[in-house]
Amino acid sequence: MTSSHAHVSLLELQNASLTLGEGVARVDALIDVNLTVTSGELVAVTGRSGSGKSSLLNVAGGLTPLSSGTATVEGEPLAGLKARDLAARRRRSIGYVFQDLNLLPTLTAAENVAFPLELDGVKVAEARAAADVALTRLEIGDLAGRFPDEMSGGQRQRVAIARGVVGERRLLLADEPTGALDEVTAENVMKLIRSLCDDGAAALVVTHDPSLAAWADRVVRLRDGRIDSITEAST
Amino acid sequence: MSVRDALLALLDRRPAYGYELKADFEAATGDGWPLNIGQVYSTLQRCERDDLATAQDEADDQGRRLWTISAEGREAVAEWLETPAAPVEATRDPFSLKVLMAIETSPDRVDDLIRDQRNATMSELQALTREKASVADGDLARQLHLDRSVLLVEAQVRWLDMVEARIDAHGKATS
Amino acid sequence: MNGVGAELRSLTRLAWRTARTSPARSILVVALIGLVVAVGAVMTSIASASVLTDDEARSRAMGDADIVFAFSSDGAVHYQSGFDVVGEMAVPAVLQTGEESAEDYELRAEAYRNANRVWNQGFDAARAIASIEETLAPPTSLRWTRGLDLQWSDEASGPFGAFGPRGLVLDISQFDPVAAGQMVVLEGRLPERAGEVAIDLRSARGRDLAIGNARTYDGIELTVVGIYGGPVEAGSPFDLVVAEDFERLAEVNAEVVVSYRLYPAPGWLPADAADVVRSISNEVQQPAVARTADRALVPSPDGQTFDWVERPILTPFYGTSATEARVLPTLATVLLSVQIAFVAAAALAVAVRRRSRQYALIGVTGGSPGHVRSLVFAEAALLGASGAVLGVVIAIVAVRYIPYEAPFADGWTWGVVELGLLDVAVPAVIGLGAALVAAWWPAHTVASSPPAALLGGRIPSRRPGVPTLWRAGILLALGSSMTLLLSFQLENSSSTSLLPLVALAVLTMLGGTVLIVGPVLAWFGRRADRLPVLPRLVARDSDRGRTRSWVAVGALMVLTMIPVLIGAATKAYPNSFGERASELDGRIVTVRTQQRWWGPPQEAQPEVSPDVLAEYEAIDTEIGTALAAVGTVGVEFDLLELHDFGLVARSRQGWSSSFGHDVLVATPELVDAFDLSAEMREALADGSVVDIGQFRSSEFAGGDVYLEKSGAGGSVGFAAGTSVEIVRGDAYLNSAVLVPPGHPILERETPTVSGTIRVMADELTRSDEITVRQAANERWAESFSPVEWGRFGPPMDLMFERSWNDGPSAATVRFWSLLVTGVLSLLIALLMAALSAVELDQDLSSMIAAGAAPSLRRRFLGAHTLYHMVLAAVLGVPLAILLYWLATRADDFGPTGPTVPWTVAGVVIVLIPLVVAMFVAALFRNGKPSAPRRMT
């Protein structure tokens, strides 16, 4: 499991704090979180409901701006970027995978994967080629022409992951990516994510399932918005 | 007791030598349950005493005797396989004991204790998961064993999460 | 650049596929846009059809001519009638040739001359006639008469409109009207000096003038010295002034009207019409043109030569430039598309809501808000383009079924509307624009929501600020009271300066009503606790989604008002709405509200025997006398309708719609002489004169003849065989032609269209108010087909002109306005309800799962729709009633007449959506987004 890529910091959160809501509904979702994810790493984020896991993911991808602190992706801070520029960062650097309903139902697998590239202005043929590469990498190259409702849950998750890493994207942000899958399928998906990380990507996986978190090199536990503990995998 | 039944089940398959039985046993359990050869022989002797198996009268040139299962032995094996085993009990688990005692006797240190325990358990889980990932596809027994280990350890982690949650809730309720 | 192309293609492909996932909503939008485009294209092409060709435009020069000659091309015997050339309107004079004996002709001509308002100006005419006789080959004998009309406008003339009273200038040194039997002096004497006038009896009565009274026309004082009766030009009182004052009066904004009549001898056929025209023109030093049935001889643009043009147009009032013609329909299309855009926006909003998760995914995977917005717009553009294509196809098909008519020189003919490229392209663009406009709100809603919030599957609702009831209430009260006060003021004043105030009052009232919707919604939402589940859900949801409910109720209010206003208009202006003729099954209701400007006869006249002529003359004299006795204005008989019985009354609408009318006078002697119906005999038995020559103001559509019998409505019967009985109220009888059975006219291929019955009444229906008993004549029966009615022109061989109503009947207009606005309201309310249902989808599902009936969703939709429509009706109807009140007050709002209520209606229709949209935009700004749901 050695990586041929130099280790690059793909995500850096420094003193990241996030406060949501106003008045009575005001809540500190994240308090002073420091986290770095470098290429090749699979980092799991665990914690109870309301601990701030999803907020961490939102902040990492620029979906929610920080209240204080900095978030940096591939060396470039996310602060102050307009919605358009944030979207561009997401197109080029960050991939999202959710527990379910990841795909646009009216596009085929290949079109789904190629979508961010096409939005970025890449020629259709090039984008499609990159999509095929990604699908093959995730061992579902033969599903390129299928629509999401013609695939199983595990296949759909793989397509979502493929979309997450298509092109030059290396930071994968996943929220319970295997939550809707059975044990064996879940394991296969995690294996693929693991191998992607081995090839130079990095993954930040939010989960409440310890067996899923166990796939990570580092398990970060959140509690009430703060980092409660970090468990490194013994090498 | 279970070892005896397991050895008998192996004998049921075909007669074997003591050392063969040890090797078969370990293979079938995915190397997750190492056996002492002495334990094997003593178990076999108990079986012979209980008329569940018999050994060859004459040893071979290396002093090893071939064991064969008896009719009563087969019955015992059948009964063992068909009777569902009792589920694992949680009460006597040293891990749980420690946690429960800590909650009872040193409530102010429970947080740290749980955290440390979880870290350790989690590391274990990570190691197990890594091991599982590297198992060859054909090695079913090993896979099964590792799955079980992972699940058990995972259960510990989950229980620790629950402990933490319940303590918090209890604290809020009584404060 | 390649990048942009790839983006667009990707988004367009996604938009297309997405649109197909909500087929119902997509089809709705496509259909609506198609409707707008089709209607717009058809309307525009109809308007374009009114545009004149070059030749036709040139032939309008005929209106500038003082002399118009009409040559018949077939040499058949035609009657001869003289027409007046008035101002811009040219009414052709027809030269007749044919087989008539000279004596017959003389008689006829003489009779005609007597019957016409002909004033001899011997001097010029003689010269002109001499010159023509020189030019043309003999035998030619022309009688040449010339009359002079003077007309000016007079503010005090009131309802006479723009034409005002007319003056008649006589050179009494040349002509003695009394001696010529043209008038009878009833009181006083004819004027002998400058400054003296004699007026006709009717105008004396109408203006309350007596001998000795003086009137001043722009500084010129004229004193009444005599009152006369006589067959002068119909309709208006006029003053007889001495010729010396002519020039002075001419300075007073007067128009000089010259009329010529030619009476050629039989057998004469001009060898070269152009020569005739030119010579006469040279002689009298005035422009002249000539025409045949289908061509006109008009001067070339440089005026040096004469050219024949095809299909001359005889009215200057017809046709405009192509651009002008298209303006109104385009405007109407835009208005319609604004309303349609509302509905389409709601439909798109529902579709967008349902897909909020997808938009979240797009945002999360790297789509910028601009991409999301473009996606929604792309979908709308695709739907709009499809709708435009659909609309064009519909228009192409529909246009084939729309005939139109145009008043050409040969009568009204039918043409076919053609669909020009511009007629189609502009509405298509408007339709596409409407789709894009409709997409604005849904696109904005979804693009401005952060993807994180959308992931939950809901678009975060922005709760508008707490609405201020008192602010809305004050505005409403202020506006309503202003409107009420102004409406009373309008009754008494006709000043146009009130118009801005009216507009302000109306807008304030509208603003207040729209503002009050929000507080009402909130009020109901708060007090919903005691209601059962479903109403409570509806009320609370409408309060929560107050923005969307506000818009919905506002739009519905507009729609509520439209039928009310249209109803007001149809009631206040019944003249603008005609009644279609129904089938002739023994009864007919023919109401004509548009008058023909003139009526060149279509058909040849049957031979007339001298006996008939003599009879006619006798009648004519009697009639003239009788008319004079009652002070009616004169009769002009159209020899076309000279029949055995000799009684002809035909509208000589001559030169002005306001003044044409017919006269039917039946003295007791006449009653005996003619085969009148028993009823009429009875009606006339007491010796009263049935006077149908009273002029009325333009309040009636075009000065139709008013039939009165001693002040009350009555029935008029005619000769056996054909009778018209008008048994109700105000009836305008334009002319009555009596055709007894067996009359030779029936033998003709196309019997003369010889009369029009105009009945003007409020709320005229197809009931038996008017009865026409048709002759039991098969020929008539079979010559009439239901298809034929409604047109008029040569193919029509009916005894009465079919009237082509100018527009739909009042009832039709009301019905359609109700239907259309009803459907649109229902659509809007339903779509808003659907929006709410999508928002509450999960809640409704869990309620059903918890045990509510599965029909909950349907019932929720129904209750939601009903709530909004009732609210809109409750708020909108009082508003509409106030506007109605305002509209019906403003009858005489300035010289432009009944345009103000339409202006008010226009304000409502145009501005309400804008007002509502402005309020909504303001609300969006004030609202605070609710806390995004936190994902766990």
C-alpha cells in the first residue's frame, strides 16, 4: 500500500468554528476544529447525532462558510470565495458522496460522472473519456450507459464515488457512503475507497458506524462540536 | 467442552492422528483458536474414557496412534451440531466489568476512561479491518473468523458510545 | 468558448430530460405558450390583412377628389343615383347607360332630381356640362347639377359629434329652392340679406330656436328669419345662409363640400373614361377620379397622369400602415402572455420544488448558482420553444378558417387571411419570452438556496415579515373613498383632468387590497386552532408560505375583476356589441350596429314602367309634403328599390354615419294605397304619421333610423308577403322593402338586396322581440341558407340585408370572459395548492401513515384551492364592484367619449400583475431565511 504520489495536504481546517441558527435556535456546530487531511489518507469522522459531523463535511466542501477559522483545499483557502468560485473548486477538487440519492436520475452513469467536467467546460468527448476511466477504476466500466434506476445500490454508490474522483479531483467527502448497503457490498465499497486513497486521493468519511470508521488511517471523534479524540491506525 | 465436540466432529469425518486433528482444528477456525497438542491428547483420552472414540491399539513407528470415532461419539457429534448454542453472555466480560465499576466508583474519571478504552478498542478494530482486507478470497474460514472478531469489537465500541450517551442523559436528568 | 458550448449542451440535455420527467406540467406550459402564440399570430395576421396594398392606398385618393365618376362596364341598365362627395369620402356617382327610352329616362331623372337634395349652381355646371358635351361623342346630354354644403364644428352642437351642424350655402341668385319644390317655408321667410338664416323645423325644435333668435358662429352672428321643412340632407339641422357669408363661414374652420351629379342620356358610353375625367376636372378646376366596379382611375403620385388601380378602397377610414396595424394585436399578445406567464411560473415552481434534491446535487458536485439558474431557464426555453412551434402550427391551420371582409369598391368582399412571417415571428418570440419570464421566479428560488439546505429535499421558505394590517387598511380605505368620491364627480363633470386622479385612486385602492391579503392570511393561520385537521393544515400552510399564497390570491383577484369589468362595459356600451343574426326560420333578429358608409347598389334595377314612375312621383310629393308637415328631414329614395308599390325607403347614409337615416312616412292615404299589414293599418288608422326620420345622436350606433309611433314603440307592418314587426321598444328601422309574392324581383338571379333593418335595443336577444314574417316563398327559403347569413354582398339574395355584427354579442363576451378567467383562476389556485402539497409532502405522507385516509392529498389540494379562491373572491369582488361603479359613471368623459372605463379596465389588467410582482419582490427582501436543517 505504498503511494507513488508525494503527500500533499488536500484539506486543512484551522480553528474552524461554525455557528448555526439564530436566537433560541442558535447552536455551535463546530468549535475550534483543527484537522488536516493529506493525500493517501482515509480519515473517518465519528460522533453522535448533533456532534457536528455533517457540519464538518459541509465546511470542508465549502457548502457552508465558516463562522471563524480557515478552511483550505489544495492549498487555496475557501474563505471569501463567491458562490461561483466555490462551485468551481467543487468541480475541480472536491467530490461528494452521500448515503443515497447521489445521482441525477435523468442521466446515465457515464453522464453523471462526466457532469462536473462538462460544467467546467471540458469537451464532451474528453469528459466522457475521463468518466469511462473513473468508472473502470471502480470496476463498473460496463455500466456506463445505464440509468440510476437500472442499477443496484452498491453500483450507484460506486458511480457516485467515480464522479467524486473523476478528472483531477482528489478530495473525497463522504457522508455515510455505505449506510444503505449490506455488509458485503459495504465492504467492497470501502475497499475501493481505500484503494483510491492508496493511489493518491484522500477521503474524509463521516460515519457513526465503527466498523466503517475502522477502515480509516485516522478516526476523529467529534463531541459537541469539538474533537474529542483521534485514533491512529497502528501501521 | 466445545473442543471435545469439535475434535469428535473432525474424527467423524475420517480417522486421524492427534497432530492431524490439531492441524485440522486450527485450519477450520482460521487460525483463530490455537490448540496445544497436549490439550488435544488429553481431550482425546477423555473421549476414549467416555467411549466416544477409540485409538488404535498399536502405535506406528513414530509412536502416534490413529484415532477413530465410535457410534456413541457420532451421536454426541450429531447432538452437538443440532443443538443451538447459547449466545455469548455479556456479564462476565472483564471489559464491561471495568467500565461498570468505574462508573460506580470513580464517576469523575469515567469520561477519560471511556475515551481511552474506545481509542484502544478502535485501534484494535482498525487493525482487524486491515487484516480482513488482506485476506485471500479463497480463505473462507479466516474471513469468517475475522468478521466475527470485527463485529464483536465493533459491539464494544458501540456499547461505549451508548455508555457515554446514557451517562450524559442521566447527568442532565438528575442535575 | 468551447467551454461555454459544452456547459450549455450539458445543461440543455439535462433540462430536456428533466422536463420529460414531469410530463403533465411540461405539457401544460407548452400548451399555454402555444395558446398565446396562436392567438397572437392569428390576431396579428387579421390586423395585417387590413393593411392596404399600394393600389388600394392610392385609390384612397378618390376620397380627395371632388368628383367621382363610376362607370359600369357591362352596359346594362342601372339606376342612377347621385352621391355626394364629401371631404375625404368619395361616393361614386354612377353613369348609367342602357336601353331605357329617352322619355323613361327623363322621367326618372326628373323624379330623382326632385328627390335628391340637389341645388343648382347653374353657372359652373352649365360650363362643365358644355365642356363635357364637347368632349364626348354624341348623343350625349348631360345634366349637371351642383350643390354646395358647408359644415363646421360647433362645440355647442353637443352630441352631433365632430361634424357639427352643417350649413348650406346657396347662391339664391341662381336658384330658388322654394320654386324648385325643394322646401316649404313654414314660418317667416327665406333669408335675403347677409346675417339671416332660415332653419329647418327639426333643428328649430332641437335647438329650441324661434324666429328672432340669433346664433353666433365664431364671431359671425346669424339671426333666424324663417323656419322651413324640406328634404334636405338627412340628420342634421342646418342653417341656410346667404351666399355672401359663405366666404366668412369658410374661414371658420368650415369645409366646403361639393357634389356633382351627372345624368347622361341613354346610349352613352364614354369612350375614354380618362378623357372625361380629365376634361371635367380641367373645366371645374377640381380634382376628379373615376371608377368602375372593380377598378379605379386615380391620379399618379405625381399627379400628372391617371392610372387604373385594382380594387379601389373607398373609405379613408380603412386600413393603416402595416406597422400600425400590428401594434394593437402585439400589445394584446403581450398582455395575454403576462397572465399566462403567471400560470406557467406556478407550474414550473411546482416542478422545481419536486426536484430540489437534484438541484442540491448539482450544486454539491460543482454547479454554480448560475448553472442551476441556467438549468431552469433552459427548461423553460425548451418548453417555450415547443409551445411557440405548437402555436405556429395551430395558427397556420386556424387562419384558413378565418375569412375577413373589406369594403372594396365592388362592395364588401371576402378575403382570406394570410399568415405572414412577421405575423408569426413576433408572437412566437413573445411566447418564448413569456416562458423565460415565467422561469425567473422558480430559477431564483432554487438558485439562491444554498445546496446544503436543498439536500434535505426542501427549499427553505422565507417567511415574510409580520404584515402590517393597519397600513394596508389605511391604503384600502383611502383608495376606496377616493374612488367613490371621484365617481360622483365624474357624473357631473367631463373634464379630462380627472383622469390622473382616477388612476391614482384606483391604484391606491388596488395597493391596499393587495397589501391586506397577507394580514388576512396570517390572521386565519393564527386562529386555525379550533378548526378540524384539514382546514387547519391549509390555513397554517398558507400562513407559513405567505409569499406564495399572497401572489396566488393577488393573481386570482385580478382575474375576479376582469369579468366584472367586462360585464360593466357590455352593459354600459351595448352599442358596441352587435347581435348575430339567427337563422331565418320565420323570425329573424338582425341587429346591425355598424353602418355602411354608403351603399352603392349591387344590382341592376328592373325596368320601371311609367305608371310606376308616376305613382312614385305622386307618392314622393305626398311624402315630401307630409314630411314637411311634421318637420322631418328629407327623404332620398334609392331607385334601386323602386317597386310596384313605389314605396321605397332606403338609407342614404351618404357621407356620414351619424346622419344617414331613412324615412318612412305613411299617411292614411298611403295606407290605402299600399298593401300594409293589418297591424300597421290599425296603427295608422288614427292618422298619426309614422315618422322614422328622427335623427339621433351618436349614442346610437350611427344614426340609424328611429322608429317611433307617437312616442311609443310600435309595430310597423309592411306589404303583404313580407313584413317586419318590431314589437319592442326602440327600434331603428332603416328601410323596409316590401316584396309581394310574385314580384318580378323574385325572378331574378340575385334579387336585390334592398334593405336593412336595424334594431337597436339594449339586451337584444333572439327572443321574439323582433319578428320577420317571411314570404311563403320557396325561392326565398331556399335561397337563404344559414351559412349565408352574416355576410352581405352580392351573393345574398335576401330581402333584408344581413347584418354583420361588428363584434360578438354582449352575452357572448361576458360568457367567454367568465369562462377564460374562471379556467385561469382555477389553474393558478390549483398550481399553488400543488406547490404547497409538495412542500408538505412528507408531512402528508406521515399523516396518511398514521391513519389518515389516503385521499388526504386530494382533499388537501381541494381545500387549499378553495381557500385561495374564496379569499380572492371576497377581497376582489368589492374592489371590482367599486371599479364597475366608477366605470359606469364615466359616460361622457371628454371628447373621446367612452374610453375612460376601458382605460380603467386596461389599468387593472396591465398593472395588477406588476403591482403584485413588486410587492412580492419587496417581500423577498424583507424575509429572513429560516435556519437550514442540520444533517445528522
